[in-house]
Amino acid sequence: MTNEELRCPKCKGEMVQGFVPDNTCGGITVGRWYSGAPKKSFWTNTKQPTTESAPIGAFRCQKCGFLEFYADVKFAGQ
């Protein structure tokens, strides 16, 4: 999946790839998708599930700003 393949479903503008950063412990990583609803944690606000996860890739329309997200291993940091 590349931005050449994706057109905005709202206005048919060009979609460009990006990512949503996860700022944790002084580092920046790619945000991840987990199945199920989030659960509260006293220490970290949200418990990190032990289930499988997938990095999130984000695509933004250059014309209208619409965002579309995909979860796939190909969006992991390179």
C-alpha cells in the first residue's frame, strides 16, 4: 500500500503516508493497534495488553486533511 494507490474517499485527493508517534519513556516509537477495549492502570493510565499488536500507518489527504489508519507489520520502523 503506497500513497500512489490511495485516493481520499471523501474528495479523491492524494493521500500521503505518515505515522502517529507514541512518546514513551523519553523515546518515540510508532503507535500500535491492540484488540479489545483499553483497561485502566494505576501506574501508567492504560494497561498494555499482552496480545498481538500491529504498528499503525496513517495516511492524510493533502487536499482536505482526512486521515485513514491501517494496522500492519509493514508500518514498523525501518
